[in-house]
Amino acid sequence: MTIPAPATLQRPDGSPLRVLVVDDEQMLTDLLSMALKMEGWEVRAAASGFEALSAAREFDPDAMVLDIMMPDLDGMSVLQRLRQSGDDVPVLFLTAKDSVSDRVAGLTAGGDDYVTKPFSLEEVVARLRGLMRRAGTATAGGADPVLRVGDLSLNEDSHEIERDGTNIELTATEFELLRYLMRNQRRVVSKAQILDRVWNYDFGGRSSVVELYISYLRKKIDAGREPLIHTVRGVGYMIKAPQ
């Protein structure tokens, strides 16, 4: 059985969702814009805080990806002005900082979620899908957010994983790796593809990290059970249900 890709989310009237991406690094905004457009969404990019405020008024986005550190008006100030004007658009913060105080400050200021750099593009897409679902701005025609391979299930919204009715706890990276494999069920994915999609756009690591995390997943997903994760020698990895 082939698992279909997650259904495209859309506005209740059937029109494409709109996402505003704000970051002063053009390479990053280009990559994020490409990933979000692949979801079928309309995307506009802004390179500064003041440009973001102007774009928010004109574009009327359903969600915003907002960098905290910008040269003119930082993300916290942008969000403060949006909230003061009555704009409750869901905001996903991007930050290079990972301290508890930074995370608390962003959420206290009215942000809805955050990801720390470096991040995977799939993580940003998944967080935005969850934000817009919870905000009630997106529908999927009753589409199921759960991916399934045999007796293994992964909920992309709640991040819950079960196998044969047993809950499985995964780290954030393990979750992203498993999701990528499940989205490509019965398809062999190479180590290079996994590094590119699960880690981040400028990850300088070696393929050994993929082998390490595959071993982590196998211990949690396959230990004591019929294996779902398979190695295709010289090519990569594949997840598939037992025949």
C-alpha cells in the first residue's frame, strides 16, 4: 500500500493559503519559499521588519515565518506592532538563539511557535501546517494527518507515534527522519537525500550521522518486532510494511 502525501491545506473558501516569510538572508527566504510553494501555498518574502509590516497589510497572510534578528526592526517589534493593530496572524519565529529566555520571550510577545536555526525545511512546513490547523484558517477536506506503514502510525499534527498500539517516544531529529521515510514509503532514499531533507540546508556533516540515526530508529521502532526499516546496500534506506 502506498501512503499518499499529506493533503494540501487551503483556506475554507478553497483558495490557497498565504504565508509571509521574513528574513534578511535571501538564500534562506528562497529555500523556505520554494518548500512552501511545493505545499501549494502562495508565498511572499520580506527582507526587513518594516517591509514585513507593509507586506502583512497588503498580502493578508494566513501565517508568518518571522526571523527575530533583523537589522532594522527585530521580529519581536514586528510582532508587537502587528498585535497592537489587531492582527492575530499565527507567527512562527526563526531564531539562532536556543536559550530558554529567548523562547519564553518570543512566545510571551504573542508568537505561536518557534524553530531554531539550523532547521529542516520539513520541520518548518509541519509547524506551519499545525499552526494554521489550530488557528482554524486551514482545512484539508477531512484529510487525515496520520501517516501509516503497516502497524506503525505517525501523527504529523500531534507528533504522536504508535506501533501496534504502543506509544513510541522520539527526539525531534528522529521524528523528522521517520516522517521522511514514511512520506516515501516503499521508495529508496539515499543518505544524501536524507541529509538534505532531515537536517538543514547547510549541514556539513557526513553520511555516518544518517547511519547513527537509522540505528536509533530501529531500536525504537523495530526492536523485537518484524522490521519495517530496510537497508538497500549501496543505495540507501526504505521503509515498508511486511508482505
